[in-house]
Amino acid sequence: MPDDTLTITDNRTGQKYTVPIENGTIRAMNLRQIKTRPEDFGLMTYDPAFMNTASCRSSITYIDGERGILRYRGYPIEVLAERCTFLEVAYLLLFGELPTEPELKSWVHDITHHTMLHESTKKFMEGFRYDGHPMGMFVSTVAALSTVYPDARHVHDPASRLLQIKRLIGKVPSIAAMSYRHNMEFPYVYPDNDLSYAENFMNMLWKMVEPKYVAQPAIARALDILFILHADHEQNCGTNAMRSVSSAQTDPYLSMASAAAALAGPLHGGANEEVLKMLDEIGSKDKVPAYIKKVKDGGVKLMGFGHRIYKNYDPRAKIIKWTAEQVFEVTGRNPKLEIALELERIALEDEYFVKRKLYPNVDFYSGIMYQAMGFRPEMFTVLFAIPRTAGWLAQWQELITDPEQKIARPRQIYTGHEEREFVAMGKRTATAVPAR
Ligand code: ACO
């Protein structure tokens, strides 16, 4: 019977230590006993960018990056995308099980009745510059909700947590739609409680003078599928920000603003916007080989390709490619699809990409579809943030109720000066500040 332990020999002292292995992991704190002298701090691990560190136990999302598998609470993403609505999946992520019919009815009712924003929040949004980036508006407005709901600071009260969860999931489409209308200098549209989550979002985006907005069903379903695919993705950069900030018992509005801010970065959720810029820059299918050469020469990255976890085709990208075809039947084919398909074809055969296991990720095809639906690239990351709200909140709940969790506070390896003498003003030499 193999022993689930690890024996470490410290060659500095010849001392041997045995530490338990649990779930393929050793506890970093078990290394602290490894010292050369009693007054030593003890051994630490150094892991910039968390390349090999588990920060939590989680039962929400499972990813096998080598095999291209993604499951929420054990259910394959492909099945959920085909058989569920986004709000059903949000319920699953948050509460661990798929809802029964009455549970779903009541959940949908509650979310629908939390879609309104206070007029003060609307006024707050009116203060943004007309051309402000919607993601900046989204992040700031989510943070501003903290001032509207001061009760949200009771993070250990389950009833308060549930209320904030419903408010956030209900309100993020309204904030997203207002950021879009603000950019367009169109009047804001209030939510319509008769419509589904995706349809109501479309109503708040695109309703003009018609008395009642009627959503195109194929587009509404495609949006809902996209929402399902983006709902959670375990400990990514944004979710790590959510967990890290809320570990200080910060309220969920402020914590979620930090998570959305992380998502806005071009290496994370901001990549979908970058993919469109890249396709514009390439311009036509025949220019693809030259662009691939530029990528291989290290000049640029192929946006929408590569992933920290997936070393195989991102399963979400496959579903998006299929969903895009359904959308194009309604909207007509986005001419950029030709360039994207050619990029993918060449990249998947090219040794540079094969060797590094670089495959299309979730952002590669989503932007092309969003553009066909009529969204400007600036809106793409906001479309990602709406469903990710469910995942961030599920991860937040899990963190708050996990007795092993404490305030997140990494260590560092200090590389600065030892203590030194203070230098009086007249004796200082000029600092070499890098040229601007
Ligand atoms: N194009 C070209 N080369 C790439 C790309 C890319 N998109 N991604 C990674 N590589 C190369 C790196 O240069 C590196 O090559 P090297 O070994 O010769 O130095 C190798 O592949 C490994 O890449 P890392 O940067 O070490 O991988 P990491 O896990 O740190 O980065 C990331 C993952 C940030 C997603 C990266 O692949 C990337 O920048 N992709 C483009 C941006 C993007 O699409 N982001 C969205 C990710 S999905 C999401 O967050 C929602």
C-alpha cells in the first residue's frame, strides 16, 4: 500500500521531513518546519502568477485542461448549454443542484424583480463621458451599488448574502445595457418583467420607439448560451480577485468590481475585443500567413489563442463556433469569420502553436458573433461580465462559508536594501528615473 506522504531531505542540514500528500497536494505551511536554525523563518514556496498553487478547495467548476473538459457541479458544459437556461445554470452554480420547476420559477421571479436600478444610480451613470469605455462604467457602477446597499456588508448573514446575490444577478444586465445606451447617447430603457433574462437584456439595449420589444428568438437563445458558457471558470484572474478582495470581508459589490476590473484586462476577458482589432488589422484571408509569421517572430500575440489551463481545444470555443453559425443564419455571415477560420486552420497545423499547445479559447469566436449581433467591440467584455457575476458570487459564497479560509495575504521574497542610514537632503544624489 503506497504511503501518501512526501519525504524531503534538506541538503543544508541533512535533516529529513515527511509531509502528508492530500489530493495530489502538499500544504505549503508544512514546509515551514524546514529550517537551518531554530530562529529561521522556515521554508516557503515561490510561485509568481500561481503557476502551481491551489488557493482553495472548490466544488463548483471542474476543468481538465489536457482533455478539454469543463463541468459545472459535475454537469458537462455541452449538456448545460444545450438543455438549460442561463438562470437555471446560475442556480446550479450558486446552490449546487439544478432547480426543480417550482424552485426555478421562484428564482426567475426573484431575479426579474431585482433588475431595476435606483434613479440615483442612473444619474451616477449619466455622469460618465459619452465615449467612456463600457467596462469602466460597469466596474464603477457595480462598486457604486455598495453605497446603495450598505446592508451588503453583513457578509456572514446568509439571508443578506442571498439578497445581494439576487440584486447583482438581476442588475448587471441593466448596468451593461445602460453603459451601451450611454455610449450611443440614447435614452435608457427600463426592464420589462414579461421577458426572459436574455430577452430583457436585448430590450434594454435595443428598444427604440416600439411599445413592446420583441426579441429575435435565435439571438436571445444564442445570448443565453453564451451566458451559460461564461458563467464560471474556477480560479481565473477575475475570480481570484473576487476571492482575494472578499477575503477581507469587503462587501460583494466592491469585491465584484475588483473581479470585473481584472476581467477587463486584454490578457483575460478583454481578449475578445482584442481579437476583433486583430482581425481588422489582418484585413483579409490572404494576409493571414504574414500575420502568423509576425506572431512566430514574437512581434504580437495571436489574441484568442492560448490558455493557462487548456492545453487542448477550449470546449467553450467549440460550442461558440456552433452557436455562431445559428446567429449568422439570422444576421448574415460576419466577413471576419473567413479570416478567423483561416487563422485557426493555419495555427492548428503550425509547429509553433502545436508545440506550445495553443488552441482557440473562449474569446476567439465570441467577438465575431457579438459583432454580427450588432455589438461594438467595446461591449464584448461587458457581455462576459454579466454571466460571470453568477460564478463570482458562487465562489464568494464558497469562500465566506469555508472555515479554512482567512484574509488572503501572500508572502514575498524581499530583494531591497538592508537597513541603511538616512540621507539628508543636501547629500542625496539624483535618482535615475526611467525616461518617459
Ligand atoms: N500567441 C502567440 N504565442 C503565445 C500565445 C498567443 N496567444 N499565448 C501563449 N503564447 C506562447 C508564449 O509566448 C510562450 O512561448 P515561449 O515558451 O516561447 O516563451 C508560450 O506560448 C507559453 O505562454 P505563456 O504566456 O507562458 O502562457 P500563460 O499561461 O502565462 O498565458 C494567456 C496564458 C495569458 C491566456 C496567453 O496564452 C495569452 O496571452 N493569450 C492571448 C490573450 C487571450 O486570448 N486571453 C484570453 C484567455 S481566456 C480568458 O481569460 C477568458
